[in-house]
Amino acid sequence: MTANKQGVLARLLRITHILEDSFLVMLLSSMIILAVTQIVLRNFFDSGLQWIDPLLRLLVLWVGMAGAMVASREDHHISIDVFARNMSKHIQQAVRVFTDVFTCLVAAIIAYHSGRLVLMDQEAESIAFAAIPSWVCELILPLAFGVIALRYLIFAVTHARQLLAIKES
């Protein structure tokens, strides 16, 4: 890959990271503002907005999935590496490729089936709350798991190349 293409790719990744971080901050800020608003309305005005509670539950899902996407970009998923620490560099790298491929496959399967769920709910025209269709609320699932699957596919290829480099040396 030429230096120019690498520069464009690096800028694209940086922009993607900024967009993901901004999206996560926006979601979390919205949750805080809505929760505080609901608390103030309930405690000081003996009222509240009915749609805030289901929206907050939905935003918890969205924040969790957006957080998982952000964590996956730096390969910070939950892992158990008690055994890998005591293995040779070659075996550690092979295990890493295996776990990357496994993570990619699981995320891809979940993305596929959550995409099917979104399509079924779109066809059923079901409503989540406040006239918001269920499928709109569920869009984060195939999106987040698709991004995670793609990232772990890239990690698997990168780590497989590193494994081959270790074999050659």
C-alpha cells in the first residue's frame, strides 16, 4: 500500500473514531439530561413524561452497543488469557488469531439475526413507544455487531500476518 493510501486510510479511521466517540457522548448526555428532567418533573412538579422511561431503557441498550463498538476498535473485549500468558509467542499469536476469528463469526451471526429481527419488526409495523417503530429502536444491534465482526476480521488478518512473520523468523 502506498504512503498516500495509508494516509487516507488513517484519516478515515480517525474520522470514524471521532464520529463513534461523539455518538457515544451524545447518547450518554441525552440519557443524563432526560433522567434529570424526569427526576425534577416527578419530585418538584408531581408529573413526568411517559415516554422518557422507555426511551431511557432504549438508550441504555444503545450506549452499551456503542460502547462495545468503541471497545472493539482497540481490541479491548473481555478475554481470559490465563493460559496464553505462559505459552510461547508463536502459540499466543495462534490463539489470538483463533479468538479473533471466533469473535468475528459470533458477532457476524448475531448481526445477521438481529438484522432479520429488524426486518421482521419493520414488516410487522410494531410500535415500541410514542409512535416510534420497534425496528428503529433495534437498528443499533445489526449495526454494532456488524462493525464488531468487521473489526475482528481485520484483527484476525493482522494477527495472522504477525503469526506468519514469527514463523519466518
